[in-house]
Amino acid sequence: MKATGLLEKQATQSDQVLRIENLHVEYRSGGGIAKAVNGVNLTLHKGEAVGLVGESGAGKTTTALSILNLLPEGTGYITKGDIWFNNESVLKKSETELNKMRGGQIGMVFANPLTSLNPVFTIGHQVAMVLMKHRGIKEKQANETVKQLLEMVGIPGARLNDYPYQLSGGMRQRVGIIAALACSPQLLIADEPTTALDVTIQAQILELMKKLQAEYASSLLMITHNLGIISELCQRVAIMYGGEIVEYGSVREIFTAPKHWYTYGLLHAIPKLTGPRETLEALPGLVANAQNLPAGCKFHERCSHCLEKCKSQIPPMFKITDNHSVACWDVEGQV
């Protein structure tokens, strides 16, 4: 079996929109140090949709904020590694360059549209500001564009003068999506974009995102704990646990033949709509504490297939196929 370093699709660097290399992130406070991200490697290619999956506390949102260099000042620190956007280091950009990149080249949709929209400005003003800042157009033209964007996502253009509290949760999230896509960014990061919505509205938002991603030809990094969303939107998926990517590959391969026992547990905790009724398999124990991570494999304390070496040695990424890698000692020697 071959152990691989970077989790990369075979493609030229010119095809890469985003490349994360050995990213480590810590949060420091009076309560101690939380190691939120521990050596993440990930690539995203033009027009590709990649899912980042894991329980709360896995390090997904921290990874996303690191891409935009938006970690909380004074508490969040990138201690090792680098992030490359269009083959330029994000961490070496000036504040002026970062402000140009955020919103203009990289858009982000947040989990809660009520808190991500400013309550004291109309929705039209907030989206128009994005267009005026990054496209350099005048306010009148920006407002006309906002009307067209609202109509495109099923909101009457006349409602551009409404405030966020006057819209439903689903409508607010649609506004968040068009704000993120207004400048046709090369990369769209969606951080749990359907968490605060009911099931019917979730389906509408996902269909809208799929349509708009194709229309704008943006690459998509979808952050979620919902594997159903990943199967609907993404071509590849990275499973994250304890600040590390423990399994990575095509959606088809990972969903049909998971190799990491954490991935297996996530998939078997999903209720099935067909077949006989079965008791759901819950993962035992609690999510690894970032302030006191276990030695070796971060998942070994919850794993029923734990080997002795799992308790002390961090597994490398073993290559299962050209499109599938896993960090698990239990698969060593199987391929």
C-alpha cells in the first residue's frame, strides 16, 4: 500500500483554484490552547464542488475562515502551513489585497442569514455595496443589478428596500447567496448554508446553489455535517475529525465503500427510507477535545476497531485508489 502526502487530484497547478498545505490553526485564551486544525491538506479545482464533512468542533469553519484570513484577531493563529488561492499565498497578502479578494474573488455564505446580514441596512443596499466596491459601478446601476439578482432567486425586485427582519429565513439565505455570488467569484465557500432552514426550504436552497454554481462556473467548498447535501452537490468529499482530514476521495467511492471507521459511523447513523426498520448506529463517546487531543489517531478512543498502534502513532494518508485516500492503520496491508 502506498502512503500519500498531499490529498490532490491529478491535475496541473494552473487548474487549481485553492490549495491548502499542512494547515495548523490554534485558538489561544486564558483557558489554554485549542488545536482546532492539525495538518489539513486540500485542493479545489476550477468548477469543482468539494464537501468538507464532520461533527461540530471538527475544524471545518476554522478552515474556511483561514482561507479568507478572517480568524478572530488576538485569539486565532495559523501556526504552520500555507493557503494558496490562484497560486498566490493568502497569508502573504496585504490587507488591501485581502479586501479585494473577499467578496470579489471568494464569496462566502454563512450558516445563519439573520446574523450575517446587517439589520440596520436594507437588503438592496447590502448587496449593492458589494457590487459598487468590487465592480466599481454607480449606485443606480448597482440597484438595477440587485433587482435582477433578486428576481433570479425568486424574490420580487421591489423588495430590495426591505430590511432583513422583513424576510423569511429562506429569503434571507437567498439574499446571502446572491451577495456572495454578485461579483462572480472564482470560489464560493458555503458554511452550513441550510442549518437554520426547514427541510422544504433546504431543498430549494440546495437546488438554487447547484444552479447558480453552474451558471457562474464557481468552484464550491461546501461545509456541512449533512452527508445528503454532499451527495447532492459535490464530486469529492473530505471527512474531517479532530482538526484532520481522515478520509478523502470521490463521493461515489466514499459513500459506497468507506474505509475509515469514523466515515462508516457517519454513514450508518443516517436513517434509511427503504427496507426494514433498523436501529441507528450511534458513534460512542464524545468529539475529540481540541484542548486535549488524544495521541495517535484522534478517533481511536471512539473506535471499536482500534489497534495498539492507533493509540500512539498518527496514521499517514494511505492511497486506496487514484480517487480515494484514508488515514487509518486498520487498512494498512489491505491494498
